[in-house]
Amino acid sequence: MQAKSRPSRRRTYALLASAAGLATVAALASALPADAHSGKGHGHQHPSRYQDVQLLSFNDLHGNLEPPSGSSGRVTEAQADGTTKTIDAGGVEYLATHLRAARKGHPYSVTAAGGDMVGASPLISGLFHDEPTIEALNKLDLDVTTVGNHEFDEGAKELARLQNGGCHPTDGCYTDKKFKGADFPYLAANVLDEKTDKPILKPYWVWQKKDVRIGFIGVTLEGTPGIVSADGVKGLAFKDEVETINKYAKVLQRQGVQSIVALVHEGGFPASSSYNYDCDSAGAGSGISGPIVDIAKNVTPAVDALVTGHTHTAYVCTVDDPAGNPRMVTSAASFGRLYTDTTLTYDRRTGDIARTAVQSANHVVTRDVAKAPDMTELISKWNTLAAPIGNRAIGYIAADVNNTGTESPMGDLIADAQFAYGKELDPGTDLALMNPGGVRAGLTYAAKGSEGDGVVTYAEGFTVQPFANTVNLQDFTGAQLIQVLKEQVSGTNAAAPKILQPSANLTYTLDLTKTGADRVVTDSIRLDGAVVDPAATYRVATNSFLAGGGDGFTTLGQGTNDLVGTDDLSALAQYLTAHSSATSPLAPPAANRITIVQ
């Protein structure tokens, strides 16, 4: 497949506020000639051998056009005295201003993303099948992105529509203008059509300005089918990330492209929650763990840098490539709270990146800069269309309902709501379980708009549960129920446990000092205070994602006597409306159903 370079867009800048960089720079020791970073020719006759190229990147935006609330809208910054502070961050009005300011003075600048630009989005975007986010990314002058797992929430056909444009096949056009689609290419090198065995979108793309060329290869995690609904990935095959990147790196090299960046929607877990910690303080790669480390160690040395995502964490690290040379691996957290600024020094003589000169840093998308007027206009347009639905009050809370911790108050509240709804569908329903990844945000007590403190609007509920999963009832034996709980910490979830959020009547002990399935203490499991009988039958409410065996819970895919109910957001709204009022708001659950030993 022949890559075509896109003509560089003429960028205009208006009303830009200066943005001070809040960052710790990770850099490889420079060993270049004195003119390596000048980008200027001697006597202005010939270009320098070396040309600095600015790579701006971010990941996991998830349609967060407005500033995300609560902990989702903050980052932690390490201070020189060893303390930390939190900074409010995010919102595309501010992201646009920061990116536009960062590009000033950098004629060679390319902007790339690490996937999950859409999906699990707040109402302003999700209600319109993420067309508003694609419009915003076009205005941000995004050049290229890889697909993430959430790009498949509505299936490959909908992803193709986001790329190519056209009105939604069911909901039609939302405005008097036809949706144009993305100005930038989505890359999906390791996502194949099972019938043709070819990538469903472009596997790579080449950015070019004058004589400088950089190739981008985009992949999502091979395990996407296990974390996306079966309908979303039907007919698709997801291939190994490393093998795919190495394959297309050779393709690019055969075309004469020696400078290559991999956009990988898979990530790691940094040693610190502060975005600006020194990831390499104890040596290359020492400050990060998780799947991206093995990927980075095995991707061909022909790739010069990896822009990653998926884990919603922040890091700027070097990890040695197979040749033993350090290589930059970055991630900019999530929700548009950070962006990464990486300097790639291009060697015109070899056409490759001089990796000894690579510098990179994460920067906070602070909210103390001027808002980008075009983004404000875009948000206003879509909010006006969403307002009749989004502003409706569905309940009242007495305090923040947070989405933090192994067991979160928000997860418990959703489980309680699904249990109550399940009892309405079938009085024989015994309990409910909610997957933590399906809880996208918490509920904040402070008013977001004019609704008043403590009021929960439909838009806020949508932000918490945007997937439109149904609430499903299934029968399981007690032995299967116990196995489900053990699958939280074993099998595919052994390394990174996925702790289900339980309804109030299910309690047990999670002993993190043990390993594997033993971390769930079988003798401690109680339902309504009674020991679970392995031979008895229990009616369990889950969402349709879990009922299909998602997130590695294969036993949940083996239930019987299925009954499919309404969507999960409606169940939450119904519960909040029934259990709260302005004079009697709902208190956050105590999150004490799981006793954690560590």
C-alpha cells in the first residue's frame, strides 16, 4: 500500500495566550554536532544536516470536549520539595490554545494521537455518535491517530463513517450540514477484515514537509475483543502489536522512509502518579511496568519513538529497544489533561532520527489560558442541541460520589441500581455485579451548570455510563458465582485485577497478600449474610458487556435463562429518581462491601 503525504496545512493563530510549560524533560544524552538543533543552513544557502521536528501528542480523549469534572479533570504535579499538588486540567478550549501556542516557532510540527479519541464520551459528544469530537479534532489540526479499543464501540462501519463522513444511518443528520468526517487518517494496521485478511483502515501514513519524512504506524491492543462488545468487533481479527509494527516498518523502509513513530493503543503503569516524575531516575525503563514495556523491548529498532495510551496514565520514559539502545515511550494521561511535546532530530543525510538527541516532556493543559473561540463556538452549538435531553434532573446527591479506589462509591451505586431494576424485572434476582471499566466518571456535588448543587442531570449520568449496555439477568450456580469472583484476580486478570463492583448484599474479603485466585477468600463470601451454596441457583444482574463474558469473565458468558432489560443508564436514572429528592438527597455508598487485606 503506497502512503501518500498530506499537504501541510496552513495554520492560523489568534488570541493565543502564552502557556508556560509544566514539565520534566526526559532526554537522551546529546552527541550531535553543534548545528544539530539549528535547522538553519550555513549562510542561509543550504539546510542543516539536522532538522528538529516537533511531535505533539495526546491520547484517550474520549470525547471530553468540556473540562472534565472531579478527579477526571485534575493532574498531580511533583514539587521540588517532595510534595505534590493538583492542577485543574483539560477541555478542548484550553487544549487548542496550548497546542497552538506550542506550535509557534516550530515550522516542522506534526500532531499525533494514541487512540480512544471517541467512545465512552460525555453526552455532548456521545449523544451525537461522537461527530462533535471529530469536528473538534479537525479544528485542533490533528494529523494522524491510531484506533483504540473504544473506536470499535459501535463497530467497524461506524468507525468508517467517522473517517469518511456521512450522516448516521439511523439518527440521520444532526444539523443542516452533512458530517464531513475526519480530516486526519485513522490507522489500524493490526485490525483485519476476517474475509479479506487486510487492514480495515490505512496501516500507516507518512508525514512530509519539504525533504523531511516521518512514517506513522498505528495499532490497538491485540486484546481489544476482550474489552469491547462482541457486536463491535464482529468480523474483525486483531493481530499482535509487535509483529504488525515490525512488518510495516519494513514496508516503510522499502519506500525510503527511515524515520518511524509507532502509535500504540496499549500502555503501562508508571511508578508515580505525578505526570512530571523522572521516569528514568533509576535507569531506562525502571519507572514503568505493564504491557507497553514488553512491546517497546521487542519493536524493531527501526522505530524511533512510541506514542502510547489506553491505561490513562502519564509517563515520558526511555525503554531499550532490541539492540539495547534507549528509545522514547510516552503517554499523556487521558481526557485532554496533558499533551506531550517531543523533539525528533531528523538527519537529512540518513533520513533517520538521531535518537541521541530526542527530548520529550508532558505539559499540563491548564485552564489559566484564554479559551480558543472556535472551540467555544463548537461546544455551544452541540450543547444547544443536547440541552433538552441533558439538562433533565434525574436525582439528587448529598456529596460527591467518587469513582476511585478498588471498590468505588460510584461503582457500588450502579450495582445497587441494577440490582433494584433486576428485582423489578424478576423478583427472584439475587445480586448485581458491575465492571469497573464501565464506570467512566463519578458524580460531583457542585453544580456544573445552572441546575444547582447536588442535582444530577441526565448529561452527568450519561458521562458516568455512556455505553448503552442493557441490564441482563442470568442464572448461575453458586460454584459459578464463586468462580466469577475468582476471575477478578486470575486468568487474564491476574496481572491487572478487575474488581467487580457488588450490590450491597454481597460481601467478601480480598486478600492482596496472596496470589492468583486465592486472593478472593472463598470462606468469606456472603450473600445477604449467608454462605453461598455451590449447588444452589442464583439470579445475577449484570450489563450486556459482562453477560457476554467481557473483561476476562468467561464464566459470566455461561449463564442461562437470560432476560434482557432496558439500558443501564435508564436503570441508574430510575434508581436515583426513586431514592432521592431535593430535600432527601442520596448519600454516597460507603464502599465497604469488599474487605481488602494488603
